[in-house]
Amino acid sequence: MNKILIENDNISFDKKIINAEFKSKDVTINIKNEVVLNILESFNNIQNLYFNLDSHSSLKLNVYNNKADFNTNIIINLGNKSSFIGNLGFIATKKCLLNIKTTMNGNNIQNILKVRGISQQEGNFDIKVDGEVLAHTFDNEMTEDIKILNLNEKLNKVLPNMLVSSSEVKANHYVTISSLNEDELFYLKSKGLTLQKAKDLMTKGFILSLYDNDFLNNLKEGR
């Protein structure tokens, strides 16, 4: 996987697919036109990540980290007729704190955030998501979809907030914290898989189902 090393604290992207490695802890990224940004293990290095989306721009943010250990703030400002799709997948072996705030500063905005986390070993999640729709805006869509798979009985916290000041918006949020489904494990074992292989298959599918084939192919090349 070819990577762009991000060491500057302010950078602009325009019509690109970016496989990024972060060295700077505090970064502002300005999005123009259509951008796909892929981040792997270097997400652990980030403390504050700011996105400013111009009008008529779009950002697909794909994050995958199988050794998650971070305390990170993500701030996203969405301009008129912009689109943000966030697919964030983490396997935590240590405590992970994540604060995400999205602000919709116009009309006809799509704002879809999906987070999938697996807590194992000594890992757990403390996640706060604030989605804000400003007054006097219309035809906006906001979704917060957060699922945590708990494999170690640690305490996981998720606080989803929707701060909606307009009646002309489609807004939904979903939160699930669960363990592996025993019926699904039984089914896989009945097909000849060992218990561990069945667990591995289910946890892998839980995370990787977030992503499209382009990102999955990049992920395979990077390993």
C-alpha cells in the first residue's frame, strides 16, 4: 500500500484516494471535491484531527486499527451539499477514548458515521459522539451507528448525542454493546469449525463488513 506521510498540521486534499500515515498529533485537513482517506495503525498517533469540508465536497474516511490504543478527538465541519461517510473499525487491547463531533453548516448534507469496536485482553472503549444540525437548515441526513463487541467483560461506554435545531432533518442513531452470539457460534461449530476458528471468523466479519472491496484490497496489500 502506497502511503502519504502527514507531518504538517494543515493540509488540503482534492480528488484523491489517500493512504495516510500520521506523524503529526494535531492535524487540520481541508477537503475539496471527492476524497477517500484511509488510515491504519498510525491512528494511534493522532490526538486532534480536524476536517473542513467545502461545499459540494465529499469525504469517505476509512480507519482500521487492530492494535488500538488512543485518546483522540475528531472534529468535522460540513459545508453546504457536502457528504461525510466514516467507517471506523478498532480492535482494542488497551483503553481507547474517542470523541467525535460533526457540525452540519448548511443544506442537503449527508453525515453517516459507523463505528465498530472489539474489546479484548485489557482493552475497552469510551466513545462520545456529538452530531449537530444548525437552525434554519433543511434536507440534511445524519446517522450515528456504533457497535461494540465485548470479548473481555471490560466496561465499555458509548454516549451518542444529536443536537438538532432544525425540524427538516432525517436523524437516526444506533448503539449496541454485546458479546458473540451463541447461536451463530453453535452453527459455525456444526459446520466443522473449532470454537476458536468460529470466534475468529465472527470477529473478523464484525469489523471488515464496514468496508468496501477497494479498502479491503488495500488492507491485504499493506499486511
